[in-house]
Amino acid sequence: MATSKKNNYASADLDFAELQLAKWKQYLEDNPYDEVEDRKELMQTKTGGAYYAVVQTKEAIQKSLRETTKEYLAMVEVVKKLREAEEAKQIEARGKQEVTLFESGDI
């Protein structure tokens, strides 16, 4: 009788959360809060001219960075809990026994 392999959703969630954390951390490092400037883009006029217009203010960008930082810190807690759950499952799978390393002098 063939047994089906169960999906380990906790480890998939952990992998996803760790990946998301890495991306958010890189974004926050690449966009320092104190160096934010208004985001401007070149806009075209109907007559063929062009001008720069503010499409996102400094304050809006800083608010986004603050929210990302809050989400990052919350996700760190989630990852910690998922890791603890994963470790608990591994201990249960071993029958709550410590695994000793094999040494050549043990034979």
C-alpha cells in the first residue's frame, strides 16, 4: 500500500516568510529613512512640452517606510514562532529522544 507524502505547510510558510523578510530588509537598507526625497517624474504636455511633477511626497514615502518597518518587525515574530513549531515537530518525530552522534570509537 503506497503512502502519500503530506505537505509540510509550516515549512512552506517559514520559507515564504524568510524570503519576504529578506526582501523587506533589502528595501529598507536601499531606502534610508533620512535620505528620502520627493519622487518626481517627467510629464508631457499636450503641446509637446515637458515638466517635472511630484508624484509622491517625501512624507508619503517616509510613511511607507515606517509601515514596512512595522510589518518587518511583526514578520520577525511570526518567523520565530514558525521556527519553534518546526523544531517541536522534529523533536516529536524523533520520539522526544536526543539523537547522539556516531563516533568511530563507539564500535
